[in-house]
Amino acid sequence: MTNTTDKPTNDLSKISMRDLMIQLKTSPDGLTTSEAKNRLNSDGYNEIAEKKVSPLIKFLSYFWNPFSWMIEAAVIFSAIVGDWVDFVIIAILLVANGLIGYFEEKTAGDAVAALKAQLALNADAKRDGKFVSVPARELVPGDVIRIKIGDVLPADARLLPGDPVKIDQAALTGESLPVDRSSGEQVYSGSVVKKGQAEAIVNGTGSNTFFGRTAKLVASTENVSHFQKSVLKIGDFLIVIALILIAIIVVYRLYNGIVDKQGVEVIRLLKFCLVLTIASVPVALPTVLSVSMSVGAKALADKNAVVTRLAAIEELAGMNMLCSDKTGTLTLNQLSLGDPYTLPGISADDLILTASLASQTSDDDPIDKTILAGLKDATVLDRYQVTHFTPFDPVAKRTEADITTADGETFKTSKGAPQVMLDLAYNKEEIEGTVNQIIEDYAKKGYRALGVAKTNPQGQWQFLGIISLFDPPRVDSQLTLQTALKLGVPVKMITGDQVLIAKETARQLGLGNNILDAKIFREVPPNQLGTLVDILTAVNGR
């Protein structure tokens, strides 16, 4: 059985759910075991196709390049003329070079294997009308799967009717906040379910998933680096020079009639060619390069950096532009609280406490976790009892909690979209202008704003203020970028986030905030990042 093939398919994420089920010949009841088996035979396993190379072939590939050919020619000439000392020395250098390169790259692994390891190992699929646990690699288009909080999506799928879920797509899109997905919407393999439970119809597996196409981009990158090309050019040049000189010597000897039919002068001529060949080629150069790069790979490994190709070290040293993702690379991919805005008479601590009461302590929602972490003393929540909680939903755009204090006092708290919370406020007309200006200021900084409100003794909603959330840069990001700039390497931040978020992050990192000069590329999907890098490489002559 072969792995999932790259078949030309319609965009199954756009058509209606009815058409999807017709095209995939499935239903909300899923597939039968026999149907799934037949589709597995025809479509292949739900895994990223990986080109397997025999270890022997991989090892021999280190001896198949112009530089190695010259050294191999010297080995052959040494054997022909019986110069066994040179034969042994040159052969040892040749084999040592191959062994060093082979074992360094073997221990490093490859990027496709790393991507593949992120896929879920098992999945709940509906087979013969009931859910059973099956290996994720055996899922097929048309399967109905069940996903719940904490699950890594094993395939691309469309959600069936049911409650909405929150999906973390940071690894695919760069968006640091989870997104809400409801019935009929597309979810992608490799994403993580942050909240809720749902059923979905699989519409893409293996290399035909968004995740799989990204992995293919990694696997299809150019294997011959600029450094390797430079070395090969040196080898080609030396080969040409050596061949020209050998041809001149042979023609000269033949022209002067020195070649003896007994073969004595032929041996002498071969020795001349051998000496010229060895003198023309720096035989130890490949070994010296491999040893030097192995030392560099070991130094990087000590800093938890995996080098998958030895030549990548020299390639990095010759880099003339650095392109970096934002989320999780330049930033922590962790929400943090910014400076809050509070109305007169309300303290920042009161605002965080009210928002915390409108959050679920047992929930894995990143916003709730960030707000709860903002409490100076988490035990203060013990003074309150949540008698009823309404979770966030995309329609209401807010959470709400009924609270009872130890003294028997009751009130409600709520947090959500600032405009929604403002509409609840009894004094909306008095504060609307100021609040809208604050919301706009936060938006300019790329912060996510949450309004917070609670009811007063009269039962009226009182707007308390606004909490700001953002994904902060890593502590060492700015220093790293400044070091790169001092070394003459310009930095380009390529992100899938919104333009305002990209501008604010660039400002904090010292990259500037002028998006018009192409210092920042915004709202770029991962499958187009490689194209951008290719364009920049072509422009810079690399």
C-alpha cells in the first residue's frame, strides 16, 4: 500500500456540507469498517509522504560529486602505478569525509520527520455507527471524527452541527489567539482544540492536508546550499585545469614520440598525471570542511539547536538576510496582560478581580488563564461563589457569571467584546466617547481589548474598564535582532497576524513601524512564506 497520493481535488473547504457528503459518499453516521478499509487501500495512509533513502545509498552519495571524483581519480591512479602509500592516505581521507558527513546528518534527523511527529497518534472515528479509537494514520476522507479539548486534530475536517469550539492554529497561521469554529467551518490537521467538543467530517488526509502541504514545502527546499555550490565550482575549476594540463602533457609526449610500445614510458606518463592530479586537488579539503562543520554542529547541539545538514552551518554564516516568523519565534506565543483602563473610582485590582469572576478556573481558555494569572492573590476568589456561569459564545460575544458573596450579596459580572459590554452599561452615553477612544488606542497598538462590567445594587450594568491582552516579544529577541543588524544582516518579519499587531511587535523589537517599506509582510499564510523567501533570495542574488 502506498502513502496518501497527491490527487487533484476540489476545494472541499468551500462547498456546502450537503455537497461535501455527496462528494465523499458519507453521512453524519460515518463509514463502515469495510468502506474505510477500501478507501485506505485507494487513498493511502494519513501521513506525510516521506522519501526513504537506503542508508547505503545515502552514504555513497557523499562520494558522488565533482570534488570526490577528483580524489577518487587520484586513488585509482595511485593503484595503477603501485603507489600504495598515497593510495592509503588519500583513500582514508576520502572515506573519513563520507563517514563524518553521513553520521552527523543521520543523528540530526530531518524537518519532515519533526513535522510528522506532531500529528495525533490516535483518533475517535465513527465506524459502523459507533465511535472507536483508531490509529490516526488510518483515517480516510469521509470519516466522521470526534474532537475534544486538548486533542491535536489528526486530519483536515469540516465541523458537523453542534456547539462551537475554540481552535489554536498558531502553528499553522501564526495567530496567537484561538479562533472560534462552528458548524460547517474548516479545521486543520495539526491544530489544537482549546475548548469544546464537536464532530467533524474528514475532507483531507496525509499530504492533502494544509499541514501536509506545509511539510512538503519543507521537504522540497533546495538541498544544494550556496556554500556547496561554491565548493563545487572550485572543484569544477580544478578539474578543468587538471584535465587541460594533463592533455597538454600527453599531447606533448606523443608529439615528441617519447611513448614506448613496451609500456615503460606509459607508466611514467601515468605517474606524471597522478602527481598533477594530486597537486591540483586539495585532497584534505573536504575532510577539513566536514570536521570544522562537525565541531560547529556539536557547539550548536550544546545550545539545543539541531543541525540537519552540515553545510547549513556555512550557509548560515554566509546569510545576507534573515526572514523570521513572529508568533512563537520573535514572541512567546503566550498572552500577557497589558496596562488596563479603568473608569474613575475603579482600581486595576478591582477590574482584574471582576474579570476573574467572569472566568472559569477549570477552563483551558488562554484568555481566562491570563486574566486569572493577573490576580495578586488567587485566594480572594474563595470569598465568592459562582452560582451560574454562561460561557463565551460567538453570538453574545461575552461571558457572564452570577456571584454570591459570603455576606449573601448577589451580583453579576461579565467580560467580552468592549462594544458589547458598553452597550450593556446604564451610563453608556456618558462614557461612550472616552471608551471608544481607548478601544481605538489599543487597536493601534495591536492589543486585544476586553470590556469588563458588573451589576450595581440596583441591578444595572456598570462598565468598569478595559483589559488589554498581547503576545509579548521574547526577552532575547531584540538583542538577537540588533546583533544581526550590526553584523550587516537585515531582518524581515513575516507574519500571519493582523497589520496592527505586526506593527506593534515590530516597534517593540526595534524593526520600526512603517509597513510600506516592506520591512514587514503581514497576513501571510504559511504555504506562501516559502515563495516570499524565494523572491527575496532571487533579488539578493542567492
